[in-house]
Amino acid sequence: MTQGEAVAELTAGLTVTAASFIVTVYGDVVVPRGEVLWMGSLIGICARIGISENLVRTATSRLVAAGRLEGERAGRRSFYRLAPAARAEFSEAARLLYAPRLRPAGWLVLAAEDFPEETLRRFHLARMGGDLWICPDWGERPPGATLVLRCAGDDPAQCPGLARFWDLTGLAARYDAMVARFGPLAADLRAGGRLAPAEALTARLLLVHLYRGALLRDPLLPEAALPQGWSGAAAQALFRQLYLDLTPAAEVEIAALLEDQDGVLPAATPASAARLDSLK
């Protein structure tokens, strides 16, 4: 794979919305480096995958209105930081993405009429029927839910038929698509190929974006409850290795391109280094 081809191949036939990609940029790059980014830097990194300046500005305004970002000005420049209310969401996503594979303490059966879409995603809720729901037990109950039953432990026998409540076919398709899109690049890098810093950063952001889109829908069922040949394990292994392989060059680009109020962002911080250690 020659220089210049990687991003074109990774984005071929791929639809990425501005708001979701901005969330990826903040979650992967900005949060571990102080949580603040200049709008000009955000526009520049989004342009690399074909997202226009107008779309970036509109999406950023909507993220501010939704309470996920906060804006501030310094002279003629606009900067956006992670809003305090969004820290829990970003921390949860980072825990799943970069930490060793975690297991829930068990499963919660809950009663509630309905949940907002954001709550469904955050808690990996699935409707069992009527007003009954099930979700992994991470030590926190969704707001507005009444506990009906707690199944402790990771033994599928404690909750028979666990897998049928989630769309594992659709989830597997997301994992398969991610492996098919990034597998050739991973193989090329392991064989000694190299990417320029600009391409490495863009490729890493796209990798995080697609893997995050699948992982945040994954209820993380016990292995014994999963279909045979489950592709989530292959997707996780690919993500961890490719992220590590892309990072040295990507960090060069971070320190050259992205700015906050004090100047360019650091290539690495203790927080970003801790993520890498967790992936090894």
C-alpha cells in the first residue's frame, strides 16, 4: 500500500457523520490532552475524510446544545472543550476501548416503560418483552428503572437464552466490516509498511470510529453464550494491534496539527501513554 492510498481505501464507500466523527476526535485525541481543541484544528482533521467546514460548524453547535461540548473564545479564535456532563460518557467509552477486556458482574432484569436512545446505548439495554429489559451489570442502574432480578456472575446458565435479546447478527456484521476494511492495512504495517504521520492519524481515528460504533452496541456476553465463530474477538485483536502500530506516526501529526489555547497539543501525555499500556 503506497503513501496516499491508505485513507482512500479506508474511506471507500464509508459514510461518517460530522457529529459522530467529532466525538471520536475528542474521545481519542483531545480528552487525554487537556480536553480543549481549536475549531481550525477540528475543521482540518475532518476535512481529511471529506467533512466540510460548514458541516463541522453545524455539528459542533449541536454538540454544544446537547451538553457534550462547551465553547469559548480567545481573540478571533474559537475553542471547544469537553462539557462536564459528557465526562461520564467519554470515560465509559474509553474504558471499553482501551482497557483490557472487561466482564460485567452479571445481568440486570429491569422494569420501565421506555428509555431514551442515549440510555439504551450507554447501558446496552435490550427489551425482553413488554416493560421488561435486560442489561449487563456494571454497578450502575439506568435512571428510571426498577430492579426485577439480578443474575450474578458470568455463567450463561444463570440467565438461560441470554443471547436472544440482542441483535448479534447485526453486531457481527459491524465487526466483520471493520475487520475487512482495516485488515489489509494491518497486514501491510506488520510486513514493514509505513504511513506518513498525516495518514497514520486519520487511519487511527477511523479505526477508533468504526470499532467504537460496534463495541458500544456490544453487551459483552460470556463466550459460552456467543454464536460459534464470533467475530468480536478478531475485531478486538485487530484494533489493539493496529492502534499500537499507527500511534508513533499519529502522535507526530498530533503535535504538528492540533492546537488548544496554549499552542499545539503534546504528542503524548501520561493519560495517552496509559491507554497504550492497557492495549499491550
